[in-house]
Amino acid sequence: SYSSGPTTGPSVGCYTNN
């Protein structure tokens, strides 16, 4: 539900959930 920044990058409170 959250999409911000690359998924390969560090998780800074944001992640991509498909």
C-alpha cells in the first residue's frame, strides 16, 4: 500500500507493497 523510493534501497519507514 505504501510506495516510496526504490525497493532495492534502504527501508526508511517506506516500502512498496503490491
